[in-house]
Amino acid sequence: MTRETRHRGGPGEQVVLLVAGLADVAVGTLGSALGVVRGLTRRSDAAELVSEAERDLTARGRLVLDRYAAAPPAHLEILARHALARRAGESD
């Protein structure tokens, strides 16, 4: 039997264990990311990679802002445009 199955603590202990587990995952991920960064700094084309990453992040940021920050057109504005288009179609 493992230690976890034998000992069940209260909700407070469960929260502490979950936070400790998440912290361990975060530290492991951070360590892996730092290893990747160290490897990239040894490359001869590091400046080009950084520039490309900056362009990519800027493009992604622009997409996110366009997706969430842009307000949809007003309902009455859409109706007015349809009415104008209909009138223009009738006069042709």
C-alpha cells in the first residue's frame, strides 16, 4: 500500500499537497526551459532566432487583441447598411 492511500488528510492538507505538486511541476518545467535557453545561446544564429521569436510573438499578440478587444459592430449599424444596400439594389 502506498503512503497516499493509507493516509488521507483533511481538505487543508489536500490543498497543501496539490500546491506542492504543482510547484514541483513548475520547477521541473522551468529547469527544462532554462536548459533550452542555454542551448539556444550557444547557437551562432541566436540573434536571428530571437528576432524571429519576437516577430512571432508580436503577430500572436496582434491576433489575440483583434480577437478579444475588437467590439462587434452595432446592431443598428448593420441594419442600416443592409437597408442602404437594398435601396442601392432597387435603384439599379
